[in-house]
Amino acid sequence: MELTVERNFKKVNTRIRIKSIDRVIFFFMFLSTLFIGADVIGINIGVNFRLDQIFLVITALLMTLRNNFKIRDNKWIAFFLIFTLLSTILAINIQRAALFYFSIVYNVIFLFYLYSNFVSYYGPKLFIKLFRNTMYIQFLLMCAQFALKVFFNYEIPFMPSYGSYMGIERFSLWFYEPSYLSTFIAIWLVSSLYFMIICNSKGYIKDVIMALLMILMSTSTSGFILIALSIAVIYLMWIANNITVKKLLALVGVIILGLVLMLIFSDIFDVFIKRLFVNSLDESSGGRVTQWAETFEVFKDNSLFGIGGGNYGAYLGFDNSYVPSNVTLELMAVHGIFSAIAFYGLTISLIVRAIKLCKKSNGRCKTVVAYTVALVIFTIILQFNQGYLRLYHWMLFGILDGMIIYYNRKLKYTNKMKGICY
């Protein structure tokens, strides 16, 4: 078996034979990506240490042995590490804050740089194939979870259902809760929609259907918002150059399909979507608006360096399970304004680099566009919850960084790059 990669920045499309260590790397990268959202499979050591984090370390060590693991300069990563370290030193409980700082450093090394190095060395095409296969497995597992609970009232021990709300069963695979699952699916749904609609890749139709079904089984309100936002953004991108009868009919078809689904699943619609329009904003958000105001007050009193990671509940006189309900406000409250700026500076810098690459390639790097749009929508959906340390968020950072490095290098050494929709 052979693989096209680029090595030492000198040769492009150099044909090298896959070695045994590469196959082992692929295996552990597959496991790492498959279990990236398995929040409930882990142990509590002050922070939740997941089984997947072991796979990530093993993969990084193997990449190091392969001499393919590099820590590249990134000023926003550096700023984030520096400012969160200051926050940790000044925390109200330094020991607990240190555990969270360890998690930050872990995410930087074993997620951001691991995925960046893997994608930039082995190429986006191989990674996307691996990622899609992990999503197919998660889809089948969630279908099994759903069927066993609904028809046999049996729960898989490591994947219990999330429970029921107003008589409607809810599911979250092995994520903490349905909103976490739907946020993760944003990566798959948005990129698949882009490839299916913009790139006219029919093979992604099944991906889109499976992603939509997973969100439907989760009954996540943020997931339904994700669906609407994703379709709207991709559709607007589709008609940006020209409006045709086909594109207008497609919009009508989507609207009709949405109305049909609303009628078929009327209970889910009434409970998890209709409330957004009939209740107050605070009620429809489950009290999140009140919590946002509370978190902002904590930030105002500790605006420079925050109260330290993991100290939010203790600061307000609660236990450690009491956390903010918005990721941006959480960052501002626990790590201060400078850390929040650095964190979103990383997001914005990736988007800017992607735009520059697209201009340089005359729009040929469509894979980068797909994952850039996925990052933007992922970031928006993440605001409905907390969690600046989510493994799959840092994974997405690394994936996009690796893609940008790969295609910039390809453009530098060859002009034979075609429009890439996979």
C-alpha cells in the first residue's frame, strides 16, 4: 500500500511505502477520534480523565517515533497558555486550578498539535475518511441505544439514556448531555452539507441523513438550531454566485420537508422548539439568561485574570458541579479577559489563514472552506453551553490548522492542485 504525503518540505507527492508504525498510528488515531466525545467513559481525578485521553497520548508518542510530531509556533496558543497560567497562580484554589491548567496544556499538545501534525503529514483526504468511519460507528451505536431503550427498556451500561422530558425519551450517546452531542455533530453535519451541496458530492447524502437522525434522537434544542443555521448558511453560499430555478426549488423542498417533519414529530417540536417562541427568553433557555448575568458579575469582579479554572462553584458558595452555562462568559470569569481574547484569537486566526489560502489557491481548497464554516457554526452552537476544554473543539482547531499547513505547502511546491471536495 502506498500513500502520497509531503516530507521535509522539499518534495511534493513523494510516494512512500506505508510502514508498520503508520498502520499502528492510523489505528490509534481512529480510536482517539471515535472516542473523542466519550465523556462518561473516564475517571474523576478532580477533572474528568477520559479513556480517550490515553489513546491520544499513545498516538502522539507514535507520531513522535515516526518523527512527525512538531510543536510549531503559534502566538495565540502561547498567549492562552501564559494568561491561563497567571490565572492559575492567582486562583482562589490553586490546587484545583492547576488540574485545569494541566488539562489546557494537555489539549494543546495532544489535541491541537496531534491533529495538526497528523493531517498536515498524512493529508486531509485520509483523515476525512477516518473521521467519517468513526461517525458511522457512532451513528450505529446511537441507533442501538435508541432501539434498546424505546422497544426493550434496556440501557447499555456505558451508554445510559439521558432520561425523558415530558414523556419524550432523550439520548446523548456517551456525551454528558444531548447539547454536547449536537455541538460535536456540527463538525460532521456542516462539512457534509458543504460537500454534498457546494461540491455536489452525492456520497455525502448518507452522512447528512445520519447526522440529522442523530440530532433528532437527541432532541437537543441547540441541535435543532444547528440544523437550521447549517442549512441556511450552506444554502446562502450555494446561491451566492447565481440564483437558478433548481436552487429555488431546493429551498422549497427543504421547507416542505421541515413542515412534514414538524407534523410527524409534533411532540418533539412542541416541547423542544416551540418553547423558543412562546416562552420568555430565560424560560425557553432553561434559565440560562439568569445564569449568564450571574457569570458576568463574577467576571466584572475578577476581570483581568479571573478566579481560576474549576473554581466557579466554590467562588459562589456551591460545589464544584456548579458551572457557568456559556463558554465565553466561563472563560472570562475563570481566566479573565486576556485569556478569552487569546482563545478567540486562535479561532479568528485560523479563519483568516483559511481565507488567505483560498484567495491564493483561487478557491480550489474547498476542504478548508468546509471545515472553516464548520468551525464558525460550531463556535456559535457552543455558546449554548460551557466547556472551553472540550476535546473535540481542540481537535477541530488542529484539523483546520493541519489542512491549512498541508495545502499551503502543496501550493508552494506544485501548481497541480485541483479543486478538492473531499
